[in-house]
Amino acid sequence: MFEKNQAVLYKKNAAVITEIEGEKFVIKYCSSPATDTGKAAKYDTVKVRSKDIAPLPGKNVSIEKVFAFSDANSEQKISEAYELLQSDESSAGQKLSFEDLLSLIDSEAAAEASFFYFDKIRNSFEFSLSEDDLKNGSLIFCPRSQEEIDALKSKADEKAHEAEYHAAFIARLKEKKLDLPSDSKYMNEVEAVALAKSDKSKVLQEIGIAPTPENAHKLLLETGIWTVTKNPHPTRWGLSMQSANISLSSPPTEERLEVPGISYAIDNEWSSDPDDAVAFDGKYLWVHIADPASAILPESPIDKAAMGRGSTLYIPEGAARMLCEDSLEDYALGLKEKSGALSFRILLNDDGTIEECKVLKTLVQVKRLTYQEADLLKEGELKDLFAIAERNLERRKKAGSVEINLPEVHIQLDQDKKVLIEPEVHPQSSELVREMMLLAGEGAARFAFANKIPFVYVSQEAPDIPKDLPGGLAGEFRTVKCMHRRSVGLTPGAHAGLGLGMYSQVTSPLRRYGDLLCHEQLRAFLDGRDLIDKDAMLERLAAGDEAAYACKKAERKSDLHWTLVYLLQNPNWTGEAVCVDFKGNDAIFMIPSLAQQTMFTPKNKLNLNDKIMVKAKSVDIPNLQVKFVEA
């Protein structure tokens, strides 16, 4: 197959066999080509095996002559060969060997011409080299389609005139008049800055704009690359807007206590991931919580992925869940006839304090109710639960709990990204659910402490609330300013804001990593397995809490983003604003219908809780700012 003085291809470059030594070949190749400055070419030899080289149709040649060969008409000859093949319907699109293709291009080609033509064909627009065949030692070319040829020519033209095209693009960009969509490819680095994926951009530097996310966002809006409905905030906080994709295995077969009777999962009508249910059997209060920890072991891939997310991200565009969507069918409560749960069986004293809390693996029958449906059952089947909730609320108030009622809204988007903002209504049954979850959190904390389980506790220092607190929204606003941040750690402490001596969050393991971590620890204790030690708990808690903080920030900024979009979509909007505080000559206002605050100097002197009508004078999407004025 190979002969002495035969041209071959070695690492896609030309070589000539100078000696044959058994199954090996000594080849001479050009290791350093000649330069325009007069530096001569350098040639070296190397010993190779047959699998390292591929034959070229050129025999009795020297490497010097191979590299010296040139043909000024080669590109025209290659194009003519391509056209000839395309005109022959039986040959169009078929693979050809290099030898056959060379005979079409130049049937009388000199022996030393083979590599020259191979290199020209390989780098032509018309033909592509089959890499798979090359690995097997065969030189096979595939004719490209006209669409592929046009795309390659366009790319080559763009590269040849890159500086010219770039200068023209920068000129258009300065005028904010891009040629879309073709110019959009030059704006990728600007988008990277806007999404906080990079803090450098040559494009922004060239037009004299500082590379901040806000500046990049503004430019993308001004040039039409983005619209105002582009929400960059989850990405800026390093969050995925897609749910987790690692599926949980089916719930394990294990012994569970079957709880008699019906338990109630009460939630908003749009909720699709119910993770708690409650019941009272005449003696015990039962708080049942979804049990994904039955299939999630500490340090498993799913556990690590959930820790990286921190919590489910809830933004108006939808939910990006901490756990895989397909987990809901098996682990959410009430989606099947009977649901597996981790249950907190609580025995209450006459004064509402917890006498005993026991944690059990259970099987429960769950009935789902909306808040509105549950409110209608206050004097019926939910009567005892409402009574327990009211008694617990009174107990917490006596212990100094702080109730804050600031306006909240629910933001939705329709299919056309039209924003809908509705006031968040808090039915009586929402308070019932809140009290049940607080009792479960208090009971879990007491259970963990009593059993010396390293656990996640939530505490809060007592606020310094002034005695002359005003009423209305002004009082609520001032109370918020008096509150201390919560503390999360492995040491139990009083949660003054809730009026509880000890508290832990355990009621949303499908949505919050801290809750899932607590469930993993409780499951290990119940199963007699090794507990997660304190150092590992602290490390995992810190990582999960950091990610959850990013979710909260992204949620708040996303809500504000869509509120501003709403104001742009409704330029004639006016709304009521309540004066809640003063700062110099300015008044601070709360706008209940938007759940937003603003500050400006009113036209007339106002008292706390006075109301005026306001409108949006200007809206700045990139900087998340809106200026309100009196309507």
C-alpha cells in the first residue's frame, strides 16, 4: 500500500516516505515552513506506523517539491469540478475519494501536486473532508449544499472585513439604530453584562458606557434587543428559571402508621404542590408534612442539587422548583388516594401550650380545600381546628408576638405577558394554617432538643416597639422598622416575633432546603441511622441559606420589575397612597394596590394615615425605579 518516496498525509500535513523499516515508515515532513522574510523551510524526519499516515496519489516525489508546487487557477478548477458534479444528477451529493476528485480537477496533475490540491479542496467552500473516513486512513470528500456554501462565504467575507463591519456596527450602536436581527450577534457580550455573567465588554467600552448590569440593560432596551418584559434578575442572582431535573425515586416500602379519618390540605386555589395537611382526632392535633426525605439521603445528588437552589423560586413567570416537578405526584399531599407523610402528633394543654410532640411516619387520607372553601367550614368539620388556631394565636400574643399586616399583592402574567396585579386576600383559614404550621415548628424544635438531635432552629430578638405607636398603616410601617433580623443556627432560642420559646421550620420540605435538612435529620433519628453531625449541619445550612437568600432577592426584584412593567402597560393608572412616615419635607407613602413604597414632597401638609391619589410620572426598568407624583 505504501512505497518509498510516496507522498502521504501526516497529521493533515504533507510528508514523504523516505525509508520502510518492516512495519514502520520513516517520513520526512516540513516542521517549519519558509517565511516571507527569507527564512528557509525546516524539514525533520520521524518514524511512524501505517495507522498514523494516509496515502496521497503522488509517487517518486521529494518533500521539497511537494511544498514548492503551486497552481494559481486551483480555486477555479475546484469550482468547475463542483459544478460538473452538481449537473450530473447521479453524482450530486455523493461522496468522492480524493483520487477521483483530483482527476476531475486536473487529470494531468503532477505527482508532487497531490498535497497542494488536497489542502485547497479541504479549505474550499465546495467540499468538506470526512473526518470519520480520515480516521480509517481514507481521504473522502463530501460536496456541500448551496446553502452551506453561501453560509461559509458569508462568514469568510465577514471575517475578511471584520474591522470594517465592526466599525459600522459601533456607529449604528451609538445612534441606537441597529440592523436587526443581524447586529444582535455583536450584542452578546452586552447581554452577558446585563445578566451579571461578565463585568467586561469591549463594545460598551468603545461607546463610552460603564459595564454595569443596569447600563447594559438600558442599552439592550434602547436598541430593541430586549423588551421591557425581559426579566434578568433570577439570572443575575445565579438562579435557574427551570425546575430541578433529577427525579426522586418512588417512595420506599416501609412501615407507616395509618392515621384514621380525613386530613385537610388548605391552600391557595392556584397551588399545585400541597405539602401540608392538618387534622384533629379529639385528642391529638396532627400536622402532616410531605415526606421527600424518605427518598433523599444526605449528600446524595438530589440533596446537593436542592442545597444549591436553597428553595423553590416563585416569580410571576412561574415556579422553578427545588425538587423535580415529577416528584409532586408521589410526594405532595392529596394528589393520590393516600399520601405518605412525616407527621407531628401534638398533645396540647388546656392553655394551648404543647404537652407532647411525637414525630411519626404515616399514611394519611387528604382532602384538598381552597382557603375560601375552608372558611365555609368554620362552624362545621373544621370547627375544632379553628378553635385550636385561635387559642394558639392568643397564647402567642400574650407572649409578646408581633402581628404585622402590610398590603400584599399577587402578580400574574397572561400568555401575552400582560401583567395582572390583585390584592392578596387573607381568609380566616389562612390564619388557621399559619397557626398549625407554627405549632408543628414549635413541636419539632422541642422534639429535637429533647432527643439531642442536631437541628436547625430559628430565633429572633425582641423588638423595641415604642409605646406611642400610631394606628393604621403608619403603625404597621413603624413596627417593621423595629424588627430585628431572624437568626438561623443549631442553638435553640426564643423567637420573640412569633411569641415562641423555641421554633424550627419543618413544614415545606418540597420548597425549602432548611426544612428538607430538618426532615433528613428526623428521618435518620426515627430509622436509627447516624445523624448528621453539627459541623456538617452548619456547613449545609449555610450553603442552603445563602441560596435561599438569593431566591428571596430575585423574587423581590422580579416582583418590582413586573410592577413597573404593569405601570408601563397602564400609563393612565392612578392609585391611593397612604402617608406612613416623614423624612424632612418628604412624606413616605404606602401604595396598597401595588404593595409599594414611595417618597416625595406632598402639595399640602399631611398627617399620618392621610390618603392621596398618585400616578407614575416616570418608570426606569433597568434601575428598578419609579417616580410617583400626586394625581
